[in-house]
Amino acid sequence: MNMCYKITAGIEFPEGVAPGAGISSNKKNLARNGKGEIILRGSALAGVLRSAYADKLGLESWDDQVVKWFGQEAFTDTDNGSLVKTADTVIRCNTVNERTHNMVNRHTGAPVKGGLFSLEAVPPGAKAEISIILNSDGNAPEDCEKFIAHIASALGSQLSAGGCSNRGIGRMKLAGDLFVQSFDMDTVDGTAAFMDAEYDERKNGVKPAGEKVKIPDTDDLLTLSLVLGIPRGEDLLVGDGQQADYTLKPQSVAFADGTICWRIPGSSLRGVFKGWMTRLAVRSGVLVRDTVERWDAQFDDTPGMTYKPDLTGWGFVDEKDRERFKDEPGALEDPILDLFGSMYKRGRIHITDAFSKPVNESRDIQDRMHVAVDRFSGGANEGALFKNQVLTNPDLGFPVTISIKKPEVKEVKWLVKTLRALHLGILSIGASKSCGRLEIKSICARGAHAETVTEFTKEL
């Protein structure tokens, strides 16, 4: 029996997404179709699903079980096409957010030369509908149903789509139920029904229909839901340098529905967390590749050499040796690169952007005036007077979600210690023109090794 399955669902991007179309100078642009609509390309969604399916089964993307459904990789001698067909997903939004990021060297605390870039992103809360077709190609119906269950589990978990997901965006979740329709392509009626469904989709857009698919529980994912706040008497400033009237202002973002909220970028939290967890890993006796010795060696061996932003991602491996680690990224033996990702493989931790309630400038912020002082004379530097704004409202809450796929106990313990350091004020967030102090108002953990977080929860 030759069956065809049509999987449809509504999806949402709570923090927005950046499906890229390449880089223009140092700016990453969104992908668009011929109508100018922002799209998540079908190939991008297929790649995410392929990777999630392989991870679920503990396989590599080129293993036979994965190739059976998703096809052989490009540039191979075999011609094994994919049984999974994913359509381009049109994302519904009327605006585009532009955000700027800078890489910071954890050893010096200073921005890295060449590490500044901007990107376009779909606003938080944007929604879309996905459409996936699965051809049975002679596979038994029960095998197809089992495969669909794996896809449903992947879509029901913390999938990241688009580019720059390390910046705190790209989290994709179901907005409602997942549906599947089955068509018997060996009959005229079944083929006609499938063609009608395809025609209606192209004419009127994707409309989820069919039988509901049960979403299996994900047992290899740890999810922490936190609410961060500004302690009374403290202030916070995470700016992006795009304002003209102030040197720095707190970041805000417009949602898909037009609501404007304050934002703490997930990338700011991620950078601080990665630096502190690296410190904890080294103190526990683990070797990491991003050491101050490797960083200093660049300047010792080559006078005048500047720090290259991608060296950390490559694990400070020489270019001629990188191919070996591409095939075996575990050979790096670096738990931090394994958790946070590298140029060899994606990471397993995702920290989302944190959004407060809608902006109220008269209640939430204060103006500050600064002047640079000459350290030799003690007098003010001429022309060095500037002003900025900071967030001070202690009633603001910033919900953030941290998820780790297949977490190890040591990784969860490092994360808990990092959260404790943040809550106690040892770690600060944002620009130096504010205290940068945050507190954890509440925390909820669920999933793998959630009990490790329980003791810390009792301290709040």
C-alpha cells in the first residue's frame, strides 16, 4: 500500500526567529519569498527535524535509519531521496526587529575586534503554520505512524529554528494541536483527495486539519522557567547602541501584536553563564580549550596579531587539523564546547530572551549623567559628558527559559551554581554604566535531573 501522510500544525516563536538569507557586510538579513513575505525555508525545517530525529534515536544524521526517511546527504554516490517533504513556512508579521550583538572575550571582559554584527529578526510572538508530507514508499503503516510520533515529539519539545539561535531567539513551539491526514495513493479517490488538499493549501494557505496526534513526553530535556528581577535600589542597563538621544538606553522590543516590552537578550545571559560555568569546570579539574594561555599564545607567536572571533568556536585548533574534529567533535574533550556548541556541532543549551511587562518609561527608568575623568589630573575630560538611561523598577519581572538537551548531572550542578552566583550578585549583566544586579524571583524545573535544582529552589 502506497500511503501519503500530511502533517500540519500551527507554530509560534515566543522570542522571535531569524531565518537568514545570507550576510550583507556585517548584517544578516531575513529570508523572503517572491511576494516579499518572511519565510522559514522548507530545507531549514527539514534539517531541524532530521537532527531532532537522529538525536532522539541516538544516531548520526548519516545512519541508515535516518537516511531511510530523510534521504542521503548531498554529494554522495547514491540516489536516495527524502520521503519527507517540507513546504516553505510563511511567518505572519508586519514588522521586523533589528538587533546588534558583540562578542566579548571572557579573559579580558572587552569586546573582540571584528565581533560586532547586526541581524534582522521576526518579532516575538509571531505565528505560522507548517505543512509536512510523508510518503510511505512501501513502508508499513505502523512504521510510518511510529516515525510521525517521533516528529510530533520533536515539534512538541524545545526545537530551535533559523539562524543565530544562540542569541536567545529561534525557539519554536506548537500553537495548538498537531494534525495528520492519510491518503491512499493507490486509489483514485485517495489521490484526488490529496491533490484537493494540496490545491486548497496553495490557494488559501495552510489550515491544520485531520486527526489529532498525541504529543509524547520528552524525557531527555531539562527545562528551567525563571523570573528575573531588579533588586530594590539597584539598576540595570543592557543597551544596543542604536539610540541617538542617549549614549545607551535599555533595550525594548515590539511584539507581533504591537506591544512593546523591555528585553534582556538571551545572548547577554548566555555569555555570562558560559564564562562562569567554564570557571566552575576548570575548578573541578576539567580541561577546557579556551584558556588564557592559548589566548596569550596568539600574541606571543605573532606580534601585532589580533584576536580572531572564531578561534574559540574552533577550539583553538589549527586550520589543517579541523577536518578531523568535524567528523569526531567529541575528540575535543571540552565539556563547555559540548554544552554551549562550537563550529563543529551545535550546543545543547538554549537561553531565551527575557521580556518584561509593557514599557512604562515614567515608572521604569531613570536618566543618568556621566563624565570621563582624567586619571592623571583628576579633572573632567573635555567633551566626555554623556547621558544614559537605566532600569530601576523592582516590580519588573523578566521570565526566561533555559533548556538543556540530554543534560549530565555535572552540567546541571554547574548551572545551579551559576544561578546562585547571579542571585547573590556575584555575576552582573549588561553595561558598566549600571550595577547590573539581578535576582531570581522564582524558578521551576521539570524534566531530566530536575531534582538537582530542588535544593536551590528552597533558598529563594
